[in-house]
Amino acid sequence: MTSTTIDDAPFIEPSATAKRNYLNDEYGVLSWLLTRDHKRIAILYAISVTIFFFVGGIFAFLMRLELLTPEGDLFTSDTYNKLFTLHGIVMIFFFLIPAIPAVIGNFILPIMLGAKDLAFPKLNLMSWYIYIIGGTFGVIVIITGGVDTGWTFYTPFSTQYSNTHVFLTTLGAFITGFSSILTGLNFLVTIHRMRAPGLTWFRLPLFVWSIYATSVVIMLATPVLAITLVLLMVERVLHVGIFDPALGGDPVLYQHMFWFYSHPAVYIMILPGMAVISECVAAFTRKKIFGYKFVAFSSLAIAFLGFLVWAHHLFIAGISIYSAMIFSFLTMLVAVPSAIKVFNWTATLYKASVSWQTPMLYVLGFIGLFTIGGVTGLFLGALGIDVHVHDSYFVVAHFHYIMVGGTIMAYLAGIHYWWPKITGRMYPEWWARLSALLVFVGFNLTFFPQFLVGYVGMPRRYHAYAPEFQVLNVLSTAGATILAAGYILPMIYLGWSLKFGRKAGPNPWGAVGLEWATSSPPPKENFHETPTVTWEAYDYPAFLKAMRETQDA
Amino acid sequence: MRNPTLHELQHPGTSDDAHAHHHPFLQHHFEDLGQQHEASTLGMWFFVAQEILFFGGIFMAYSVYRHMYPEAWSAGAHHQNWKIGLFNTIVLIGSSLTMALAVWGAQGAKRKLTTVMLVLTLLLGMTFVGVKGFEYREHIHEGLFPGSHFTYVDHAHPELTRGVELFMVFYFTMTGLHALHMIIGAGLLIWFIKRAWRGDFGPEYYSPVEIMGLYWHFVDIVWIFLFPLLYLIH
């Protein structure tokens, strides 16, 4: 089975000029470290987030090893506290938030818009350096003994009692936040001001709409985290009582301020996943996305409603029952635009001749797992059930279905889908399908048991547990090993394909979009001349006709 | 085709290819100076939007504690010298005027005026920061710096001491962050003074001065809120 089930687009690689591309335009380490080319910066991000992904993965794996037995026999509880804290911080701040926007978005967004680069190329490079500086603080913390507050840094433990590196960690998160703010700002300006002639708002690929919504959330939510962390650092350094009740502060205020960012941050992580899914569904069904405008506006609706639900993390923190009821209701509302997306993707699949390439396998995984994650999110949004399962493994399973089953599946879908564009080579289809299968099976085996064990009462964040929970925990650890294999495999075959993969034409999937109208890999300035868009989004006949005309001319 | 930008409508001819492509400050990835100008201006507006959320968070926390400890907040405000605050407010509004004149000068290619106005803005800004530093020194002398240096005791109402310390935490954090923004602005001003003197700016290319102005005015407006909240309301 190879990828030839889809015809290559009916036009041929033009002339020798296409042989020069962004990869071979310049050589040398400095040509990468000082590059302003959004495509090269995307590669820099890809390398760095991958490293952080495996670092965070090692922490997760050590936790799963500890949980193989009910006794806390492998690590002390202090070490275990550090493991889950570092796992959360590394995965959220250094992998999930930058992964899709800064890697895939950085590479593809300007090309989709027909632009030569992002609006602010130097700022884009600076964002990567800011990310690396923030990440360096993270690495220093890991090497010098870690941090044990949980990724939420709840006060007063984080400011008055913890003896670990809280200050350095929060400083790292604070700095990294500016990297995402500046990336979001750069994307927004680019989408507003750099679109090719003819590319009106409703001709934009749905990827762009979703990344737009993500960038708005990044830009308006992240600064609130920044100021919250500033106050936390001030409290920890000066030993004053901003959030410490013993000194007159209010710990619930910290939770409000923290979740005002960190709940929207969930949408910062999932909206880019939805962006990738929309593109892949259109490409592998060869159809227009059903209800384009609904899918587009549902991204904005998620971004907006996402700002109004934060206090559902505080149901048992002592907020009033009335505000809890309002936040419970608002939480239900945010499910509506998410459901619109799922229904419209499914409706697009209906009666389509779907080709089962690897990205499409990940898409199906995403749709199923995101739905499970979303519906269990409604359980948690309902006041009564939340009180019952709060701080249990049910919550852990829920958000891993969204973050791992959703975002990471989408990231892998996107990496495979755009791999031929990024590298100019096809990945080996058989191996990729195998790893997609491993990821799906491994993921479900890891996290489905956690729903069950959480519902019957296993609390999160402990290294020891009651013996009757052992069977489900062993299943979960077994699943984690399969999942790990599913993540390591792509490293091997994607690396292999860089040298030995079949050469990809400009449009190996026969998909619609400006990124498929340029060579693979694209030239340094993306297009040999600025394209003019004459087709509606995902209009296959019109796009292919326009491509033929360009070819003839 | 792309609609003409606002800049092109106001300045017909600037998007003329032969003309614009040779402008030394046109970056390669923009079609023309109009697009470049629109992008940088929009970028600064978005940056200001995220700044509003950044300061918004601490204003919100300030309001919560003001509501919780009204007497302590009033006592804290009594330690601020409103005359110095008013002086600084006037200095800052003056710097906003000179900043606006610098933008006007840059648009009209008035090289000397632009440079002088930017220098004045810098001097006024530094005056503000200097006066702020003087105020900080006074507070530290009075034992009002929060934490282990906080030796102040309210003898009339000893129960307010803890609340006054919290007020001073907010005072130092809010004005400190504001002063940090002033210092960053001053650094940018020094760079733009050099560029203005070199004659980089004119009717076709004045975006850096204009977005510098946006930033500077925003930082001024933050102070316009800080002054009454920290000095005047008792």
C-alpha cells in the first residue's frame, strides 16, 4: 500500500528554479540560528518542542512505572510530586502550547495566505529565542532538583511552604508566555494584512480561522498569567501576603487569576488541533467542508466562550453556589461550538470517497477521542458530578483525552500531512499507519482505565493507592508502553524519509490550498510570484483549473 | 485585487511600484510601504491590547483588596505625596505632547523638530523616573518597603499595619511595572533619536515614530489611572 491511491495533481514541477528551496538556499549553523525565514524558524521550533515532548514523556513514564504497584516503592512521595509537576509544566508550556501554532502554523500559515513571510520576521525569530530562554530555566530547574507545586502553582503552598525551585520555574513560564504572545500577535497581523490578492476572509482555509481564534486567545489570556506569576514571584521573594491567607491575602483570587489564563489555554491547545483536522478532512475526502461558515465561526465562538468558564475549576474552592451555577451553565455552552465542528467533519465524511492515508487515520482518532474528552468535560462541568470526581483520575483521563487524544493526534496528523511539503519527501506509509494504530490503541489502553479508576475514587497526585485499583493501573501502564512505541516510531521513519523517502511533487495529496500550489519544499520566498486567488475555499475543480492555467502560462 | 490601504488613500502615489520598491526601509516581504505601515501599526495596537490585559490583572487584584481593606488602603494612600504625584503627572502629559509633535514632525520630514521633540520626550520621561526613584527612597526610609524591611507601624491603628503593607506591595509592583515600561520606552527613544537625526523619517516612512508614540501614550494612560488610585482616593 502506498500513497498512490490519490493522483498527483495534474501539473508538473516547473523549471530548474524550483530546485532552489528554503533548505538549500543557504548552509551553515548561523544561516539557521539567525534566519528570519518562517519556514526555518518552524524547523527550529519543531526540534525544540520534540526534545521537550520526550523529556515530558520520560516523566510520565516514570510515574506510570511507580503506579504499577499500589505501594509507593519506586519513588518517595516528594520525588513523585516533582515528577507530575515537571510532566505538566514541560508538556503544557513547552510542548502543547507552541507545538501546532509555532511549528505547523509558522510553516504553513504564510504560505496559505500567499505571503512571503509573517508580518514581523525578526519578531518571529525573537519569539523562538524567548522560548529557548524560558525553556533553559525549565531545564535548569529539572537538573538542579525540580519543583513540586503541580503545574498550577497553587498558593500559599507555592509561595510560603515549598522548598523547591518555584521562583525559577515561574520565571521560565513567564518568559515563555511572551514567546507565545508575540507569535499570536505576528499571526494576527499577518492574517489581517498579508493575504494574497483575491483571498477574502471567507476564502481562507479553515486552518487560518482556527489559528486566528487561537491567536486572539493567546494575546488576551497570556498577559493575565504573566501578571499573576509576577504577583506570585513578589509574594515568594518578599514573603508578603498577596495570596497567603495567614498574611491577609486571598488564595482563591490566585485561582481565579490563574484559571482566567489557564482555562482559555486549553483552547490555545485544542483550537490549532481543530485547524489541522479541518484541512485533513477536506484533503482526504476531496470535498468542501460541510458548513464552512459554521466551522469558521465556531472557532471564534470557542475563543469567546472559553474566556467565560474559568471558575469551573473552583467549584469546591469556596466560591458561592450562585456563581458556581452560572459557570456550570456557561461551561455547557462552550460544548455547542465544539459539537458543531465534530458534526460538520462527520457530515463531510458522509458519502465521501475517503482515502485512508495516515493523516486521515489520526483524524478519525481525533474525532472519536475528542468527542469522549468533550463529553466527559460536560460531566465535569455539571456541578454535582464535579464535586464527586474532583481531583480524581477521572479528571486526569478527561483532559488527556483532549490534550493527548486531541491535540497530539492532530499534531501528528499535521506533521504527516505537511511532511512532503516541509521536507519534499514522502514518509513510508506502512510504518506510519502502524504507528498511528499503536498510538490509538496505546492511548486508549492508557487512559480509558483512568476514567474507571477515577470514578470509583482513586485520587490524582499520589504515588501509592489502594490495592483494589491495581488491575486498572497495570492496564494503564501497559498502554503507556505501547503509546511510547507509537511516539518513538515516527522519529525513526520520518528521520529515515529525510534521505530515503520518495520525492514528493508539489501536491502529493491532490489537495486544495495555496501551500499545494508551490513546489515541495517551497522556495525561500514561498512563491516565485505572488499568487492570485480565484477559487472559494476547498473548491477542487476551480483550484485545479486555476493551477492548470498557471501551468500553461 | 487588494483594496487600497488607508495610507495609500491618504498619500496617493506611495504604492507606486517603481517608487516604493526602491525605498531603503521597505522590507522584502511587503508589497509596498503602505502595507508595511498598516502592519506595524496594527501590530502595536495588538501589543497595546495585551498590555491592557497585563495591567488589567493587577488593577483587578488591587480592586479586590481595596474592597476588602478600605481603611488600610486609605491609610496607605496617606503615605503618598500627592504634590509630587501631580508634578509627575504633568511631566508625563508634557512628554505625551512632545511625542505627538515628534510624530507630526516625522510625517512632515522636519528632521530637526522631530529630533528635538524626541529628545524632550526622553528628558521628560527620565525626569518622571528620577522623581519616582526619589519617592521610592523616601518610602524605604519610612520603612514602607514590604517584606523584611517593613518596619512601619501605624500607631493610631496598629491593626491596619498588615493592610498598609499589602497596599505598599501593590504600590511598588504597579508603579514599578509602569516605570519598567518607561525605561524600555526610553531605550527605544534613544535609538529613534539617532534615526531621526540621520534623517530616516519622512512622509513615506514614519511608522517607527508613530508606533513609538502609540506605546508612549499607552504608558502615560496607565499612569493616569495609577495616580488617582494610589495617591488621591482616601
